[in-house]
Amino acid sequence: MPGSVQTGNFCDSIKEIQKMVQMPSITYGVIHEGEVICDSIGSIDRTTGIPVDSNTLYSLVSVSKGFLSALAGISVSERKLSWTVPISTYLPDFNPFGDLEICKDSGLS
């Protein structure tokens, strides 16, 4: 149907990726032209077979740094943030351990 997202091939691709990376499950979300597509496939682990759902928690570990960096970059390009201004300028209650003047030059790069 014109204007709607064709999810069939996309879902098949997600399943292929799941097999390639040998993960028991994947939860994903995509926003395309205002339409939200999200799903969870697989099981919590290979031994239990308990299926994942929208409430399953995943440990993102260092992956979240990439998301935050990308969002910061978008905000800089929209002139909402600056790489050289300390984050405390935008988040006065931010209380990091160590450098109170933390900004990109402090280690994001």
C-alpha cells in the first residue's frame, strides 16, 4: 500500500541479523514518516525459551555512549548545544564525578 511501511522484508532481515550475530533475541524500533514499528523476537536466553517482549530489559553497556554522542551531535548541528560549552551550562544539576567542566574536549571524541 503506498505510504505505508513494508515490514515483511525488514522483519526477515532482522531475523537474519539475529542469526548472524548469534543473539538469542533482538528488540528494535523504527520511526519512518511518523509511523512507529517495534517488535521483539527470540527468547530471553537459549536455555529457558522464555520469549522476549516490550518489557524485556537489555544491558546496553557502552552502546549507549554512541547513541548519546549521536544525539549530542544532532543538537550541536541544530545549534542547541556547543561542543566547547561545559555540560553544566545546559544541565545545572548534573553532578559528574571529577571534571565539573566536562564537554567534548574532556573525552567524548
